[in-house]
Amino acid sequence: MVRHALTMMLGTLASRVLGLVREIVTAAWFGASGALDAFNVSFTLANLARQLLAEGALSASFVPVFSRTLASKGRESAARLARQALSVLLAVTIVAVVAGVILSPLLVKIMAPGFDPVKAELAVSMTRWMFPFLLFVSLAALAMGVLNSMGSFMIPALAPALSNLVYIVIVAFAPIFYGVWGLVVAVLAGGACQFVLQWFWSARKGVVLTPMRPDLDDPDLGRMLALFLPYAAGLSLNQVNPVISRMLASFLEEGSISVLNYANRVIQLPLGIFVIAISQAVLPQLSKCPTDDPSEFRGIMRDSLRFTLFVVFPATLGLVMASSEIVHLLFVRGAFGEWAWRGTAHSLSMYSLGLPGMALSTVAMRGLYARSMPRAAMIVTLTSVAGTLAFSLALMRPMSFGGLALATSLAFTLSGWAGIRMLSSATGGSFGVFSLSWSGRMLLSLSVTAVLVLLWRRVFPYSPAFAGGARAAWVGGLFCFAALGYSVATVALRFQEWRWLFAAAGVKRDGRDR
């Protein structure tokens, strides 16, 4: 599991770093403007559909069934299932694209009711052009599921990096001629390249993804479709969360949606590198666990959760304590002014508090998918939606957009706890993630890391007058210093996670870890 997760982390690191460069280029052109608010709403609508159909219900229903078919019946039967799934996905996606184009005015009105007529009309126009993006990324998600199930993780992890690279190249020049519409062109071109790369790689692995007439009597396809609809229903509720945040942010000062988007892009770096990479790597393994003996499943879940938290906790600490400097390094240039800097930094610190909860929630949901528990997954999702709505309404007035970011963090923490409880009950026992020994040693390691961060800030005070090179040196030095301290502390306290890392890297160590 750890070796596959490390492969996903490396590929995802490239993708997320380029994703940040993408936001830096966008920020330099458009800052936190009303036009960018309109683009963010249009992109969010297309992205919500992607997360629901492509990376949500499809991944949850297809990967477990495909993995079991591949293991029990061989590659030919699995390839036939993949081609039938492609036909179903094409039909569903085309309907979704047409519906999205037709319903764009209503969707924008729901998503951003506070927009003035000019900004709303711009958002509607861009949304209509943005929805075909869903077709490309849905096909790419199917190819990724095939490749992950066959043990190929690097190319699927690098495909979004190619998409971001194409976006960056186009946006570097397109706004000169097309203004904010250059962003729409860049998104569509990037999505197409993401699919083409994975299609060729899956063909090289022996699964050529071409449409095949679905055989409704095929039991494997039947199982996939039986899971698809419940997961789609549950995940459609999950997509309400960003809608709630964007909708409420549209009533706040101009630029609120943009600063939340910038902060969210930063938080996607550790979320993607650590949480999503590990959860994607572990889903095929969990799907192959025998259903009549949950002990193996519980062991993989425990190790996955611990390893995820092992890397997420220090990332959370660093992002909270250095949010202002990170945002200054990444975005403060061109049209990105001080208000956008302070607002994005505040939102980032609030989002960062939810990283551990996001980790628990994401890995727990993969466990529910692997055990084919759509009803439980829906309950977890409802917990997240209810939490987001309640916390947002409570925190919006006193904390503005920062309260919306904090509400997201609290909701993920609540849903993560609910997911772990339901999964442990279904498998007949606790996962034992937060043992007294592990929790105490982790608290001590994080305390050492926090002291080192404070020491660095005191010895090397940060100045807003720093140029780009000095900013990068300060932030890079801080994270290297803190990471070294965390590593030394966790090695000295004999965390088992280091043994997993050394084993995945092919390094042998003596001694026992606890």
C-alpha cells in the first residue's frame, strides 16, 4: 500500500505544484476581480459535475467491481466490463453536458444569487462553454480507474499535471487576446490532454477503451450499475457543500469567492499529495479483501488512516502557522493586492484546520466504497452537508468568508468521525488508530515542530518587502527546518510509519517500531 501511495504522491506532487503555478498565473492576470469570480462559478459548476459523475460515483462503483473481476476472471473479462462502462458513462455524461448547457442560467442563479446582472450573464456564458470539460475528465477518470486497478499509478497521477501544464502555457498568453475567456479555452484544452494520455496508456496495458454495447445480463455490469445510482445520489448531496460556500460568499464583499478559491487551491496541494493519493492507492486493495474475514480489511484501514495522519498533521501545523507567508510567496504580484493577500491567508488557515478531518473522511469513504455500503456513504455525506450548512450560517456573520472556510473544516471533521464509526461497526471492531501511545507520541512530535517554527520566525523575521527569491528562501527554509525536526522527533519516538516508508523505498532497518 505504501509503495503505491508513494508513487501516487510523487505524481500528484507534480500535478499540485503545477496547479499552484496555474493559480499564480491566473492571480497575476486577474487578481480577485469580479470577472474571475464569474469564471470561478462557471468552473465550479462543471467541476461539481466532474466530482459527482467521474471521480465520485464512477470511481466508487467501477473500481471495486473491476478489481474483483480482474482478480477472479482475468484481463479479458475486465476489459469487456471497462468498455461497457465506457458506453454507459458516455451516455450519462452527454446527457449531463446538454442539461448543464440548457440550465446554465438557473445553475448560476442558484450558485451565486448575489451576483449583479452583468457578472451573472458573464458567468452563464462561460458555464455553457465550460460544461464539455465534463466529457473529457469523465473519460479520463474511467481510464484512471482501469490503470489503478491494474497496478499502474504514476501515469494517472501525472495526467492532471499535463492538464495544468497546458493551462499554464495557454493562460500565459491568451488573456492578452481573449481576456477572462482565455481561462475557458485553457480548461478545455487541459481536460482533453488529460484524457488522451491515459487512453493511450491503458491501451498499452492491454485495455483499449472503445465503446461496447452494454450487456444488461452481464452480472459484473449489473453490480456496477446497482452501485452507481446510490453512490450518485449520495455524492450529489456531497456537492452541495461547495455550492453552500459559494452561494453565501456571493453576498459578501466582492472578491470573497476568489479568495476562498485561492485558499482552496493551496489546501489542495497537501490534500491531493497525501490524502487523495493514499486513498486512491488503497481502494483496489480494500476491494480485494475477503468479505467474510474483515480482519485484513481492518488492518489495511488502520495502516492507511495512520499513515495519512502521520503526514497530514505536520502539514496542517505548517499551513496554519505560516499561512500569511505562503500566500505572499505564491500570489502577491500584479493585480493581487493586500486585501486579497490577507483574505486568502485567513481563509487558508481556516481550511487547514480541517485537513485531518478531510483525511479521515476521504479514507473512510474509500472503505465504504470497497465494502459496497452506499447507504452508509450517503449518511456520512448527509452529515457533511448538514454540518456545512449549520456551521456556515453560524460563522458567516462574525467571521465573513473566513467563517465559511472554517465551517467546511468543521463539517469534514464531523463527517470523518461518522464515517470511521460506521465502518468500524460494520467490520466488527475498532481500527485502533488513536491508541494512547500513538497519540501521545504524535502530540510530542508536533509540539517539537511548532517550537521550531516559532524559533525560525524569531531568528529570521519575514518582511512583506521581500522579493520573490527571498520569499521562496524563507518559506522553503522554514518548511525544511520544521520537517527535519518532525522527522527526527518521529524517528526518535519509533513511529512504525518510518518502517513502512523505508520498506517501500527498499531500505532495510534494524530495530522494532511501535
